[in-house]
Amino acid sequence: MSRKKLILHIGSNKTGSSTIQQFLTRNRKRLARRGICFPAGGATVTGNHSQMARSLQRFCSGVSPDAQAWDEFVAEARATSCHTVIVSGEAFWTYGPKGEPFQLLKECISGLFDDIDIVCYLRRQDEYLRSAYAQGLRSGRTAESFDDYLQSATDGNRRWLYEYDASLAHWAESFGAEHLIVRPFEREQLHTDGLVADFAQTCALDTRRLKTREREKNVSPGKRVMAGLAYAQTLLPDISGTGSEAAWLSSMCSNMSDA
């Protein structure tokens, strides 16, 4: 039996994971011909495997998990003749300081692969905080001032999101520090062609003749735009849930930031 390697890209949040996933999805067939499998099983149409991560979280929380994503992934991972399989989902990073899902994750994938590497991109905490705040404004999900948002992030239950060492320690303990690859999400330290090229180089992927240079996406709005969005939130109904009205309001806020 040929050896198989898993590259598990766990995010983190606000580090261009969707850009990597879109590249892998767009080139799925071309990569497969080079021995690299990016499974459609367990992924959304945009190539995000986060539903697999959330399924394990629900199980560890005592909630009945949706096993379909895992079943589809396992079937494809076993059937592929590729030597390398890539899974990408920033929801894996949200395991954070909670140790329960790690052992279950290891049990789910260890029997399928001979080698497992964990790839993670991290951005400076202050830049991550600003990006998360901007996203909240653009989606209409927060109307807080930045100072209030900062206070709730540092004092509330979101603090662990910025304590990278604690989260990385769990990954290193579960899979071995030698299998944990951490890259800085900083333009000056990435590959000169950008994030996708950096990911390909980090994972030793054969991407010759594939377009890896990407245009910058999700550029954060400036201070004046964020101030305007914050004010607009006070005039709009609260956005909750995922229904059509919430989606419409969120889309409107996003369009205002892009105007």
C-alpha cells in the first residue's frame, strides 16, 4: 500500500484561508494529476472543510454530530491514489484551549494517513483584532465602538482567540511539534507572489503552470468607513440568525463598505 500524507490547514482566522481554498478548489483536477488530492467530500462548494471540525466539536459537547461530512471525506481519502491529501478549514483553529476535540480528531485521521502535518498562518494579534472588528461592521453583526470591542475581546470569552501559544500547544501535544508548521501572515514574510504561492511552497506542492499569484481580497476599510458603518448599525435593526432578512441586511452593510 502506498504511503499517504495529510496536510491539515487549520487557518487561523483572518489569514486568507478562503483564498487558499478557492485556489485548491479551482485546481482540484490539475492537482490530482500531480498526486495531490483536495477532497470534495466533506467540503463546501468553495472548498472549506470547517463542517468536519464543527461536527467533532458538537460530538464533544454532547450534541449529536452530522457524520455525513466525515463519511464523505473518509470514503474519498481511502479511494484516492494520490500521495498527498489536503484538508482546509479555519474552524479547526477554533478548538482553541479546549482539549477535548484534539484526541478525537487524531483518532479520526491517524488510521488513514502515514504522515500528518498541521499548517497554520498567524497574523499579529492587533491586526487580527482590527480585521475581526472590521468584519463585524461590514456584516452588520456589531455596532460597538472599537474601544468597547477591544474591551470585550480582552476581558470576555473571546480572549483565547488571541492567545496563540495556548492553542498551538494543544496541536503540538496531539500531533508532535515537528509536524506543526506555523507561518506569519505578514506581506513582508510571505512568498513574493503572495499567500497561495507561500502555502504551496510551505507544503511542497507541485504547482508549476498553475496561477498562484492572487489579487488582494477582503481589504479592510479605512477609519472613516468603519466609523460610518458603526453609525449605520445604530440606525438598522439588530441582525440575528441566518434568515433572508439577516442576509439582506448583512449584504447591505457589506455593500456600504465597498462603495
